[in-house]
Amino acid sequence: MAEQSLKPIIDKLENLFSKFNEKFYGGELQKPIITVSPDTTKGAYGWCTSWKAWSNKEPKAISEMKPEEVEAMKNEGFYEINLCAEHLARPFEHVAETLLMLYKVLTIDNFYKRAVMPERKVYMNKQRRRIIYEINTRLEAVQGEMESLLDDIQAVIDEETEYRDNIPENMQSGERYEMADSACDSLQSAYDTLESAKDNLDDVTSSLEEATDC
């Protein structure tokens, strides 16, 4: 039976991290130790450490270390990113997405923070994407109805404006004209408010679509 090794997988993950590092940080970030181990966190795709868990120095018990040695240890060694073995068989883009998310956690405020990455925090799952799709579908229906209402209001504005403008000039200082003119202003205000609401819905749908890319 051929001997199995994780080295080719880890090599690919390290290469992928290096590409992220080069693209987003110009290669300035320290390369972490990337490991693959079983999931012990009930659903996590991966995790990372907020301390430099790996060292190339000889192991030494903390109880035997001087305070300055303990402090120095925080700035020496290497951080760790672990990908859970059970989930490496997912499509490549999903594994890359997990690594990128952990990479983002490692670079927050230029220091590393510990993070357990369950499915709901690694990337948006299909259920939430479906819910957002349904919301956007309903919003599109609302936008369509708002567009129809805008057309109806505009038609009333046009009729009321025509009625006002056809009032004889010698009556345009009277109550009849003033009421028609006031009605035109109110109708235009209603149109503008509804149009603004429709435009705001465009922003809502755009934001929801962007959320599905996270």
C-alpha cells in the first residue's frame, strides 16, 4: 500500500496563502504554519491562533522561563492556520474561501486573532443565499408595483396640470386655480417621495446582492 502524505496538500495551501499575501499585502506578512487536522469544534472548516504557537527554538517550560523570555516569546515563532481534514474534499473555491477568511482574520489590525470558523462564519451558505434571493425577488415585485404607481401618479399630475393651465387667465387669481395649483404641488411631492423610496430599494437590493458575495 502506497504511503499517504499531506505534504502535497499543505504545499498547495501554503502556495495559495502566499498568493493572497502577495496580492493584498505585497508579501509583507509573515508566513504562518499551515496544518491539516481533524475537526474538533463541531462544524468548523478551520481555525487560526492569536499567538505564535510554533517555534523553531528548543521547547522550554514557561515555569522555567524568565518574564522577559515569556514576553519575547510572544513576538517569536509562527502563527498557525489549520484547515479541518474532513472538509478538504469540498470544491476548491470553497476551501480557498475558508483559507482567505482565516487569512483576513489573521490580518485584522495587523495582528492575529484566534477564530473558530463554523460554516455560518466562513461563507454564506446556500440557505441564506436562497433567503436573500427570495427577498430580492419580492423587492423586485414591490419595485414593479411602485413603478406602476409612479406612472399612475404622473398621469394624474398631467391631467391636473392640464386642468389648472386651462383655467381662464382672468380666473387664475381665484380659489379654483389656487386649489388646482396646490393639488399639482401635492401630487408632485407624492411622486418625488415615492420615486425616492424606489431608488432606496435599488440600494437595498444591491446591498443584499453584495452580501451573497461575502
